[in-house]
Amino acid sequence: MTESTSYRRVLLKLSGESFARAGERGISMDEVLHIAAQTVRAVSRGVELAVVIGGGNILRGASFTAGNSGVQEATAHYMGMLATVINGLALQDALESLGAQTRLMTAIRMDGVAEPYIRRRARRHLEKGRIVILAAGTGSPYVTTDTAAAQRALELGADILMKATRVDGVYSDDPEKNPHAVLYRELGYQQVREQNLRVMDATAISQCMEHGMPILVFNYRRDGNIERAVAGERIGTIVGSRRSDEAATRPAP
Ligand code: UDP
């Protein structure tokens, strides 16, 4: 029997790397279409979906400044935010080529390209069944799109924040390097912080913890997983306050 919960509104965080072929940078429309097809199937079940898109396949502010002395750190972060808009445009066309209704909204105004992000308007689009793609992060430098995802999940009234990753969930160590790493099924926010587990950045975790926003970390590379996650199937790792931080961490069976 499969345990499941049904969600009404979901915030999905897609990293930029999900738009590139494994080990490569830039955008592969094959990869984008693969994600888009899963997303369209997930939405056809009736859930309202907002997507926060990253930009790491193109540029991350922190690493770009580290490698280039001629650019100010804040400038590099703005460059990273613009990278997320490039990804947002690719995702929008991929989704629309599959028949989905979408809106691209940016936290930095660029009127010829996309709508400005306005919370009430975004909620209206969601109510009308449109997939809302949220680009340019929070619009402010020095944070990442994980923080934008937490922020938007809260203000749009999502039931859950889902983070799509390359691995099956949250592990005790990097599973791509340590074959003995243990996959957790359930974690408390405090455990994530204390054990420094790689879920999302610290600001995003704190925000979710403060407001009780659950986080599901799951593998987007397994076909059908976006649908499964959105349908509430018990995949990946759930981070929340239930049974939370005093309970022992339960490893996967
Ligand atoms: N960024 C930012 N403010 C935000 C969101 C993103 O300055 O609110 C910049 C930051 O430099 C970040 C880059 O945009 O590294 C791309 O986003 P991110 O690294 O989160 O992309 P992902 O790793 O999810 O692909």
C-alpha cells in the first residue's frame, strides 16, 4: 500500500542543473522538455503549481565572483538572477509546447519579457490553473533561489515546498561520494540544521522552520517522480516539525 497525502497548492524548486545534461552547463532543451512533460502530467491531476527556477547551470554569483576579481559580488548575484530568467523562458516554452497554460513572473522587472511578480496576481494565476514560473529569485543579491522558494511557498500559501534533486532525498553524507551514506525518510528542521544536512540553504531552512512549511526532497531524474511527489506519494525525504526534533531520525527501511 502506498501512503499518500493530497496537496492543493505546491511550490516546486527546480535547480538550474536540471536543465543541463549531467556534468554539463547551459541548457539542453531535451532535459527541459523531460522535466516539463513530468510537470504537465503532475498538474493534470488538478494541483496548483508554482515553480521557482534556479540558475546554477549558467552562473552562480558566489562562485563567479570567486573566479573573477573584476566583478563585484553583488553584480555577480544579479547576473545569477538573470540566469534564472533565461531558464524560466526555456521552461515556459517547453511547458506551452506540451499544451500547458503558464505565466512567467520575475522579481526584477523586465516588462518586455515577463510579468512582474505580484503576490496577489500570482495567486490568481494559480487559482486559474496556470503553472506559474517564478524567476529572478527574490530580486535581492546574496541569497539563492532556495531562499526564494521558501519565501514564495509561504506567501503563496503552498501546502509544501518540493525540492527536486539528483539524488533520492537527504542522506547522512554525499551519496555520490560515499556509498554507505544513509537515506533519511523523515527529518526535523532542527536536525537538518544541527547535522548540517544538505537540504536547502540555511536561510531557507530557517524560514520554513519558523513558519512550519514542510519540505520534500526527491529525485527528479526518476521518471514520474514529479507526479508522484505532487500526488502526495511517500517518496524522498520529508522535512518538517512533526515528531520532529526530539525524535530519532528514521533511516529508510
Ligand atoms: N540569486 C540571488 N538572489 C536570489 C536568487 C538567486 O542573488 O534571490 C543569484 C545567486 O548568485 C545564485 C544565482 O542567482 O547563485 C543562481 O541561483 P541558484 O544558485 O540558487 O541556482 P540553482 O543552484 O538552484 O541552480
